[in-house]
Amino acid sequence: MEQLVSLAKRRGFIYPGSDIYGGLAGTYDYGPLGVVLKNNIKKSWIEKFVGTREDMYLMDAAILMNPQVWQATGHADHFSDPMVECIKCKKRYRTDQLDGTTCPSCGGAFGPERQFNMMLETKMGAVEDSASVTYLRPETAQGMFVNFKNVVDTMAPKMPFGMAQIGKAFRNEITPRDFIFRVREFEQMEIEYFVHPDEWERYFNYWKDEMMEWIESIGIDMNRLHDVEIGPDDRAHYSARTVDFEFDYPFGQKELYGLAYRGDYDLTKHATASKQKLQYTDQEKNETFVPHVIEPSFGLDRTVLAILLSAYTVDTVNDEERTYLNLPAHIAPFQMAVSPLLKNKPELTDVARRVFRTLKDTFHNVAWDDNGNIGKRYRRQDEIGTPYCVVIDFETLDDGMVSVRDRNTTEQTRIAIDDLVQHFINVLTQ
């Protein structure tokens, strides 16, 4: 884990939040490569669960919502974790994350256990005394539930159908820990899939398979993945069935994603509180009902962490240890990097720039790298997960061919410049 955290900062993936001021616990900033990695994951998610389907609608709901939303769903009263405070050093811990009965920091005794609401409170209004209290949303799901009627009225969807959203959520974690695994500000990729009450089991199993298929496609190590049936005592208050997809992190087997059957809990609660009819009418069957909901929920930050851990590889090349990220090409920040063999040779640089421009216009995520000798460039590109390096050398000036190096095998192939675009189209779509 330490090596990965170091690589993430050194190579521009993830930085500690507010770093020059000593940081802020539970916050991280994504650097240039981390942002591209995240965007590639989001693009893959949208293509899989929205772009290729006819039954899914994208949403982008506001982070701030009427506080009655959280009262209606029970979040204001039940969205909490058990907490204890050390009597001696006053540090607080989640009870379910403690291994012993004394404070791990100072060995002191704990006070009585109490519930700690994880919603981050804020105020809206110009004058503090009269400002109204609301919350930074702890999940993106409710933004879709409160828009159920709007989507039905405007899009006239056929049952079953879903709403999908990627957005920020916030939780006032007692003890943020384990890098970006448990943080106070994070991104969720969530789907609320509305089905007839009699068909929920079929669609629950269907979405489990769909999730597994996408997980494998983005490069997560399936040997480290476990699907775990969650018992009634451990499920969220709204869930009648939950399967967690857990991943073997260096700090243990922990939740990566969740698949929940929420029943009609949310729509019924909002209908009662808002006095609006949140139901669906099937014109063909002449039937009106409150749909039940299957919820596949994906944490984007945990996805980044699981992908980086799955991709982190150490091997030996020419008797030297090498670290590289074995990222799928469609997920890697750069699909290829272009270099002149020598930086100070204009005849090489001019050709390399033309090759770079051609590839970047076609594939976009292409890096220019002329910093240091060619060996250092290879190591750098390996470490950030770039699948291919394209090098223009002196032979290129004679035969119009370049060297294409494969990240995983380090093997090099000579490809004609005129054939490069089609070559990469072929290898990237295999």
C-alpha cells in the first residue's frame, strides 16, 4: 500500500488534500493523470450501463436538497455509525473498526458507545441567525428518487427502466482511513432500476451479472473479488436484500460495490412526505403500482484504488527490477507515448512531433515524452501504465518506420508511420 500511495503522488495520480497546509484528514485531490483515469472509468461505466441500453436515463441532481428529503427517508435519524471516545486522549473511533477494547493511540479506556450521524450539515441563507439547515448529500440515490415523477412524465419510459447518475457525495466519517478507501468527499456511480414488484428477483440476479461483467472489463483482479450476501442485521434500513462485492485490499477484504433491493421504500416514503403520487401506470396491462427498485452502487474512488492495486506489478527486465501498471488500454491515462530517440536532434524531433500530432488527433490520450534518456522514459511510462511507446530513431529517417514497444512484454515492433493509426485501432479494439 505504501508503494502505491507513493507512486500515486510521485506520478500525478492522487495528492493529499490541502497538501501545502499539512493536509485535511479524509480528503484527496486528483492530479492530471488521476483525473484522466477517473474520466476513463466514468466513460466506460456510462457506455456499459447507459450508452448501449434503451432503458436507462442519465441524471445530474443537485448536491443540496430540501432537508425534508432526508427526514422522509430516515437518513436524519438513522444514517449513523456506532462511535466511542477515548476518555484519556479524546480520540474517536468507529466501534465496528476496533480490534480491542482500549484506545489504539494511548491505551486509554473508552466511554459509552453512541450513534454518530454521518451527514455533513451546512446552512443556506445570507444571515446565519435565520439561515436554514440542510445537508451535503450522503448519497446520490435520493436525487433520482425525487425525480422519478419528472422522468416518468417527461420521458414516458416503459417498465422496467433505470436512472443513472455520477456525482459527489459527502459523509462525516469518524475515522477516515486507508488512503482513498474511506474519505469524507467521494464520487458515486449509481443506478436506480425500477421494476414490477413481482419481478425484482429476476432483475436482481440480472444486475449482479451485469456488474461482474463490467468489473472484469476495467481491469479489476477477479481473483481478489468476492460477492457476499449481507444478513438482515447488517443491511441498510431500506434494503430487503443486499449483496456486497468485496475486494482483497492490503488492509483486508472490504466492500467495493453494493447491489441492493430497496423495494418500494424510497418512493413510498417520498410519496407520503410530499403528498405526491409516485407510481407507474402500465397502459397495456391497465395496472397502476409503486415500482420496486434494484440499486447497483459503485464507488468511483474505491474503483480507482482497486484498479491501481490490481494493475500494480513488479517484474525483472535485464536483471533490473521494474514497476509497471498493467492497466487496460481504455482505462490507462495515456494509450501511447511518442518520443524522439534523442531530444537534441531536430531531424528526429520534427518527425516525432508529426507522428504525435497524428496519433493525438485520432486517439486523444497520447503523451509526448522527451525527458531523459530512452530507458528512463520507458520506466516512467511503464509506471503510469502507458500500454505502448512509439520511438522515432535514425532508421526512421531512412525507412519511414518507427519502434512500437509493448509495456507488458517490453518487445519492440517496427511499424510504418503510414500504418500506425490503423495498427493502434486494431490492437486497441481487440
